[in-house]
Amino acid sequence: MAAVDIPGSKSITARALFLAAAADGVTTLVRPLRSDDTEGFAEGLTRLGYRVGRTPDAWHVDGRPQGPAVPEADVYCRDGATTARFLPTLAAAGHGTYRFDASAQMRRRPLLPLTRALRDLGVDVRHEEAEGHHPLTIAAAGVDGGEVVLDAGQSSQYLTALLLLGPLTRKGLRITVTDLVSVPYVEITMAMMRAFGAEVRREGDAFVVPPGGYRATTYAVEPDASTASYFFAAAALTGGEVTVQGLGSGALQGDLGFVDVLRRMGARVDVASDRTTVTGTGELRGLTVNMRDISDTMPTLAAIAPFASGPVRIEDVANTRVKECDRLDACAENLRRLGVRVETGPDWIEIHPGAAPVGAAPVGTEIKTYGDHRIVMSFAVTGLRVPGISFDDPGCVRKTFPGFHEAFGAWAGEGVSA
């Protein structure tokens, strides 16, 4: 049984850093993800005056329920969407003037539904250049709270940011959501808020968060389910087997649901309380699947779809067009470069069989990554069946898994060209 040590969840680590910073006391995060995104988040907290101590297996954060310790700060959010969306919201609960900027890639990603909601709550938010994009400045004076309407159809992170803010407001929040994508990520947020002592509940289309703050705690970060998807898919594709410890039936992350897609395609899946094992059976069936709630794993499925026995149609993934890149088009373009027939629509992609084990796909194809870690890791799986695949920016995996190529190559028994 091949066990793979998957790094901690990026989504959980980012939420835990926010919660730890907002909590009363010192929080210890056990086995947090150490990657460019999470290091950027921790660096942002430091710029805001929070103390973040690091040991090899844990981070220790001194919480400040009253907000940032400095009256002014200039924070660079790198490529991190959680950093770029969560930290301005955290700063809004304090008192001071805080400027946030991000990479060119992150500057392109939308922010307006969140900043509009913050303005509706009385927060002074100013976009310096394009409205609804970084850079922006928050003139913070605390947040009273109250009722607000939010469109979270592009990203559930907008809702998560407001939920996390709720206990820090003076009156609490009632957030009415008109559209919502990636619901499991919101469920992660709510579970983690409760672990830090806050109350949160859902009432139909509304989310209610009373005031009261957070309590410091010791919090263990589970392995990243999105990252695990590449290894699970590789096992299904090659007839191999992989086990990921720490991701089981009690896992918070909805992206573990990707293994159910693999089961429908013919893989054997065993989900225990503390681990998940996927075993390839030599069969990959075509299917139609709605991936709205697990859209970060859409590229993983797209990467193995050419080897299925029938077409693979992935639906309801419009939000993948506003990730690090337009992932739907990026997958389609790279599959076509491999000689695969692909059709796309506004929120769907259909991939037809055609990259046979031997000879059908071109050799030596360079994958256009658009600087997106998930494109690299997904097509590394394709590389297990198509020799000679390379990447124009293999190093962008540092965003979530700096050691991916080495770990994936070790599991596969040989390195994937990069």
C-alpha cells in the first residue's frame, strides 16, 4: 500500500491563521501548510503587527481581538486569493489605515462583491485603480455589523471572509446570499469558527453570526484534499494504489468528494475514519458530473479524461474561469495540444477519448501553465501516460506544494519531466 504524505490544507491553514489572529490568546497550529500562499498570509499578519512564531511542525500566533497592532501598514498579498480577500476584512475590524496590493495575477481576480458588502457595512474601502480589484486601502474604524446582501456566485471566499468577520463586529452579522458556489468550503469555515468558540448558523439563504469574538486553541491542520486529488487520480489512471492518511470520513474538506467521481469511473475507493485509499482497476468510464462544489478538482478530472472509455463532461464550473487563470480554457487548450477533442461552453467542458496509452498523443508537448499550480499538478498526472510532457513554469507549484514534483515522481517511480 503506497502511502503519500500530503501537505496541510491551504484552505484550512488560511482560515486558521485568520482565526488565530482574531482570537483571545495564543493559538498553536499543528502541521500547517508551508507554501508561498500561506507564508504570504503569515507575512501579511506580521506586517499588520501580529506575532507569528514558527517551529518545524507548528505555528504560534498571538491573537489580538482588537485588530492590528499597528496604525498603518502596507501589505503585499502575493498570488494568494485567501490572503487578498481575508486580510483586508480582518483589518477592517481594527483601527487604522491599511493598504493591500497583490501580484499582477491576483490583481486580475475579482473582489467587488466582497468590497461592496464591506461598504454596505460602513467600511471605508477605496480601490486605487480598477474598481473591484487590488490595490485597495481600508480606513478601519471597527465594524458595527448588521444585515448585508452578498453575491458569492464567483467565489465562496467572499462569504467566508464576512463569516470570519462576524464575531468581531459590535452587533453581529446576518448575511443573505443571492448565489453561492463551492458550498463545502463555507462548511469548512463554519466548522472552524465553532472550533475557535464562535457561533454561526444558517437560516435558509442567510448566515447568522452573533458577536462575541474567538478563543485561542490548538488546531491540527488536515492534509490538503485538493492536492491529494492528483495522487488519487494517478492511481486510478495507472492501476496503482495510494493511501492518504489523515483524510477520511471525518474530513472537513469537500474536495475529498473527488474520490466519489473516481469510484463512478471504475476505481476502487476505501474511505476509513482516518484515511482514504484509491486503487486503479484498469477501467476508467466516461461520465457526466456536476463539479460546482468541488471545482478545484476539475482540472484533475480533465487531465485523466482522455483515457476514459467514453466522453467526460464536467458541468457547472463557471467559477473556474476566475481562478489563477481561466482553468476551463487552459485545460481545453492543453488537451487540444495533446491531440484530444474538446468542446467547451460558458460553464462546461466535454472531453472525448483519444490520448491512448501508446502512440496517439504527441510526445514532447509543453503544457502552458499560465502560472497556475493546479494546471501543472493536473497535467503531471497526464504525463504518467503521455511521455515527454513538460511545463513552461513548473515552479509555480510552490503556491501550495513546493515539493510536488519530487513527491509525485517518487510515488510514480520515476520523475515527471519538468
